[in-house]
Amino acid sequence: MRSIFDETTSFEGVDFSEADLSYAELQGANLEGVRVKNSQFNYANLARSSFRHARLETVDFSHARAHFSDFSHASLKGCFLAGSFVESVFYDADLLATTFISGGAVAALQRADFTGAKNVAPDAFDGIPPDLLRDVAGIPPPPPP
């Protein structure tokens, strides 16, 4: 069953723990302040969604389309961000134990902004092809090949 929502949909403050939202159509949705633990957004369309101040723990975003989304001030502890986060914003986000590669999926982070992000592992972006890290702000540039 596919869930379809749009930019008028607000889930502000909802708890989605243990939920499987794989393939959900949540583009433009307001997910500010949501609590999500041990859940899946695999292949979900989250483009232009807002996760500001969300508390996400062990959430799998493999193959998700989350470009132009806002994760400012969110906690993404132990999450798998191996989807498309092109031009997404992670201002002051907590990325403790978050990974950007999961199985065969690799994050696309072109023009994403990690300014002020906390707990970013020194090797967090290792293994991501340089073209998928083009013009990323707020992280040190990858070492030359």
C-alpha cells in the first residue's frame, strides 16, 4: 500500500517509531519535531520535506529521495542516509553514528549544507564518489585521489 501526502500535510510532533514508511510519498510534508526510531523510509519520496528539530534514531533512508529537505537542528543518531540528499540542509544537526553508505546504496549529497553539524565521524564520507560530494558545505573537502 502506498501512502500519498503533499505539502499541506503536517505530521508535526508525531511518533513514527517502528513504522515502515518505505515508498511513502511525503514530498513537502511537515515532519518537524517528529520522533522516529527503528523505522524505514526506504525509497520514500521526501523531497522538500522538513524534519527540523526531529528526533531520528536508527532510521533507514536507503534509496530515499530527500533532495531540498531540511534537517536543521535534528538528531539523526545511527541513521542510514544512503539516499538522495541533494541540496538538503543539516544545520546544527547531530549525526552521531550516522552513515552515508548502506549495502549497495550511497548518499548523493551535492550542494548539501552541513554547517554546524555535530558528531560527524572523520570517515563519514569515505567511499562516496567525489561527484556525489560536489559543492558540499560545512565539511572538510575529501582528500585527493
